[in-house]
Amino acid sequence: MSVNVVTHLNFRGDARAALAFYQSVFGGDVAVVTYGDAGDVRETSAADQVMWGQVTAGSGFRVMAYDVPSHQPWDRGENAFFVSLRGGAAEEISAYWEKLSDGATVLQPLGPAQWAPLYGMLKDRFGVTWVVDVVSEYDAS
């Protein structure tokens, strides 16, 4: 038996745009079910909002997202979570970084770090903080 963990991002009306953006960065397929599709429309203006959405790419990348209904509390928060994007190849990680940085605030430029060949942190245009690095073996000495 295996288990996997998928980051589930919560938005207020931006889930569809965020999923499209992440698909443009990582490729793959987008699946979206709106509140209207599910027959769960409490407010007419929310019928096209995302009740469940996901991007799944052949590389193994997967992220889920939805629009929190307006009758429920939601706050973007500060540092409530980071999405960690780790890979083995500097070229691949650098390419993702370039795409994610479109409209982002760079918190730590992508570059060599004491613990990784490449490391960087940014807050994308949807307010999601990404920690991006190239995996290397840890030397505890």
C-alpha cells in the first residue's frame, strides 16, 4: 500500500486562475468541478467557482485547489504553509523557478546555498510561498 500527500490550496475566487497558472508552469492536465457542476450553488455568483480542482503532471507534480465559499471564513494568512518544490536537476528546477517568478515577489533569489546546489523562495502572484531547491545529500559532519 502507498500513500501520497497533495498540497491543497484554498482561494477566494482565484482557484481557476491559479490552477491554469500552475499548469502553465508544470504542464499536465487540469481537472475542475465547479459548484454549479456539483449542484451546490448557494449564491448564483459562485456557480462558476471551483469546488474541486487539480493539476496533475507526468513529472509527478500534483496540486489541488478550491474556492472557499463566501459564507465560510477565509484568510490568506501569513506563512501558514509553504509549497516545497524539490528536484534532482538544476536545469529543471531553474525552468520552474523562471515560470513561477512571473508576477511573484522573490523572497530569496535562486542560487547556491550551504545545504543545496540551488535554493530559492518566492511568493507567487496568488500569495502562495514556494520553497524551491535541488536535492542533495545531507552531510551532518
